[in-house]
Amino acid sequence: MIFSLFSVAEPFEAWIVVSVFDKQDKAVRYEQISFDWLKTKWKAEPHNVLYGILVDSLPDESFRYVSYIWNQRKVPFTIKNTRLSIHEVLK
């Protein structure tokens, strides 16, 4: 994923999350990256977020993938120029 992020909050306490669900809507995987662990200031430099999340060893019943930003403190933020790609690594 790649995008430009701006927030006045320092640190910006939020996560990028990837959840994987089965057909019964039961979560089978959950992975996250915490913005405040990466850096404390997000000042909207072009493409200042360039990260990937590896979600490996998925069970066969994996059905739906959901990616979102969990804004823990509910502070204002802006995202621009967003691109998200999903790739499958074949064995």
C-alpha cells in the first residue's frame, strides 16, 4: 500500500489492519501495522506511507479480506493518493 498521510496528532495512534474471514464471518487472521511505532509525525510528504503486510499461512476456508485504518483516538487525519494491491505468493 502506498499513500500520503497527514495528521496533527503527535503521535498519530492508528493502525492499518488486514482481517481475513471465513464464509461464516469468523475471523481467521488479523495483522496490523501501527503508525505511531513507525514515526511520530505524519506531515503529508508525498507517499510517506509505503508498507506491506504479509498475511501468510491462510487456512483453506479464507473467504473475505478487509483492510481498514483503526483511528484509536478518533483524531482528524487525511489520506491522499491511495493505492492498495493484493498479491498472492504461490508455493
